[in-house]
Amino acid sequence: MVYLTRRERFNAAHKLWVTAWSDEQNLAVFGKCANRNWHGHNYDLFVTVKGQPDPVTGFIIDVKVLSDIIKRVIVDKVDHSNLNLDVDFIPEGMQPTTENLVILFWKQLEPHLQGCRLHAIKLYETENIYAEYFGE
């Protein structure tokens, strides 16, 4: 089995906030992410697929095709958006955390891949924080 990873980047704003909580509780739990005026991140998205190389091309998947799929299905929808308000596949009321985003991204990408299987989604929110999801 061979694993191939493609990185894409996007910028987006979000706010982590539970409306049923007080301002103090939101700030205590979410810190800077509870900024009433939103805040943004420069995200790095890593999509890893797995499979056997084609005997003719040597590809698991053409990386240009993989990039096009990632851009069409995810990046074009989230780049320069407000994750709380603008993205059709993020359910209303769901916290747009890195953890939730990797699961949602998996669900968006998986049906579009042919000739390989999705292995992992890794999303860096900052250089020190990332989440990984393996479809489990």
C-alpha cells in the first residue's frame, strides 16, 4: 500500500460560542476563539490517499486531479469564509473546531475519489494545533 498526501491552504474565520452559556463561561472554555467579532486562521489541509500505483502511470491518483477535487469540494467553499455562517456542509450550531472540520471534510471528499481510498485528513489550525481523522 502506498500513501500519497496533497496539501492545500485556505483562510477562514470562525467563532466558538455556546449561546446557552454566559459570556464568562464561553471565554473560560474557548478563550480567544470566543471573540465576539470572530477571528481567523491560515489553515493547512493535508489529504492522504492510499492505494496501489497504476502499472502504466505509476500514480495512485493524478495529484492534479486530487488537488482539483479538494479545491472544488472543500477549499472553494471555505476559503475566505465565515465557517459559522457561510459553509453549506457545516451544520448550523456545530462548533467549527478543527476536530469537527476534519470529520466534515472526510465526508465531503470520500465520495469523489476513484482508484484510491481516503486514508487521513489532517488540518493545521496553527503551527502548534492540528487534528487528524482516519474515517473511524
